[in-house]
Amino acid sequence: VDAAPPPTVVVPPAPVAGPCDAVQMAAMTTMFQGRATAEAPGMQPEGAPTCNVLPEGTPASSQIFMLQQGYCYTILGASLPAVSELDMQLEIDMAGGAQLPPALAALNIKPILLTDSEVGPNGAMGAKQACYQWAFPIPAAVRVTLKSRTGTGAVAAQVYKKKKF
């Protein structure tokens, strides 16, 4: 009697760290569009989403953008399965040589303006009626930092803004 060959186990390839592919980007964009009406009401996207495939615990940052007085900001974060806890922060880019209010510039630190306090694979900062407003008359260069606290996979953030009346 011939013995049957052992079953073949197919192991999916590990995610490759780096920018999201077109399929991941499309999935993230669709998720943001679905959430924006409720979580960023009346706001428009500020630039393109930041999307990266990250190993657990590794941070990635968005492109630098400018916070301006008179605007209200919301940042939505999302992840694809395999990431079960997403962390986000909005921080001033001190290395960019941006003009900062003297009190902040004198500290020579990287001030964190917002931190996502939600638990789970999605997050938000300044959502719904709690949008973030930059109080200083001088614009500030900032970036969103994303990190998968639990799991390896695709994570993304989209910044929204609207004129505050």
C-alpha cells in the first residue's frame, strides 16, 4: 500500500514593508470615504492619504503639511486585517526649519499636538464636532505618524480640513 503524500501547507507571503500597493490604497480610500460624512462632516481631504505596510511597532510618517489659523482639522486612520491596534499622532515637524511660535521653538522638542485615543484597527483625531484648530497666527509644518501597535500590515491616514467660521 502506497502512503499518501503529506498535505501541502500554503503559507501566504509575509507583507512587504513599504508603500501600499494599488489594491491596498483603493481599500483605504474607500474606507475613508465611507467614514468622512460622519467623522469629518463638511470637510475636504487635504492631500492624498498616507498608506504604508508596517511591521508591528514600526512607525511611518505622512508628508509634511501646514496647519493654518482659521481652519479646522480631522485626521482619520485605518488599517487592513492583520493590524488590530493602530496608533496615530499629529506632531510639529521641528526638523523642517518651520517657523514656530518662539515659545515652541525655544523648547527644541517635537511637540505632539494630538494623539489617537481610540482602541482598535481604526482611529480618529479631531473627529466629528471636536476638530482641531491651530491657535497661532503663524502656520506650522506638521506630520501624522502612524504605528501598528499590534499586527503587521497596511495602515493609512487621511487629513481633512475646512474653513472655520
